[in-house]
Amino acid sequence: MAKEPNGRRGEKSASAYRTISEVAEEIDVPAHVLRFWEGKFPSVNPLKRGGGRRYYRPEDIEGLRRIRKLLYEDGFTIRGVQKLLKSNGGKPPAAVATAAEVGGEMVTTQQSEPAPKPKTDPGQGMLEFGLSANQAARLRKVLKDLQAMRDALSKAAA
């Protein structure tokens, strides 16, 4: 890579491989988290050269961005992302907005924009994507029961 007049190297091309420190900075997670994700998500598989140095391809970085979004912004658990990856052929989907673990089943909704986070009623406006009518009714009942318990606890604490 040619050095610029100020002594610094120029920007890498979009197709260039990146080191773990470059990727960690780019997607705003520590390098140790990227190494941890390698053990949890089979799709995170950088090239490894002599001495164990990791090099990430542009498509690897895009997958890591999606995993980060699912975990940090959309509220998925690691297990939830693993299930999602498994059902999507090992690749993170491009558009998933919210998720919740309910009785061992994963409930997701697809949206073009991030959904606003509800403050008082987490079930309001929930879309039951991929649920049968019976599952959706059971989920609504569980949510209603939990809200009633929350209200009762709030009153008792007051």
C-alpha cells in the first residue's frame, strides 16, 4: 500500500481483506467478541494465516454487521440468532427488526425500519409472523397475565 504525503497509508479498497482489529473498529465491537462469535456462529469463519492471524472478507464483515444488529439492536439472544441463522441457510437475514423468545419458540417480525421500543405495553402492535392462530392466542394470554402480575406488583410496592 502506498503511503500518503503525511506518512499514513491510504484507505483500503472495498474488496480488501481486513484484520480483526480493523473489523472490530469498523463494526464497533471488541476483537475478543469477534473471536467469541467464531465459536458461536459457523458463518463467522475468517481466513487464518500463519500465526493464527485472522483476515475478514467483505462478505464476512457484512454478516458480522447483521449479527451485531440482531444481538445489540433487535434484542435477539445468541441462541435466537443461532436458530435464525440455521433457518436461513447459515447466513444472517438482511431485514429482521424485533425478536422474542417465547416458550422455546422464536417470534420475529420483518420491517423496513426499526420498530419503536414500547415503554409500557411490550405486546402492543406486535406482529405474529409465522404463528398459528392458537399460538398467537396463547402468546396474547401469557402477555396479558404477565402485565396483570406487573400491575399487581407495582400496586403492592406503592
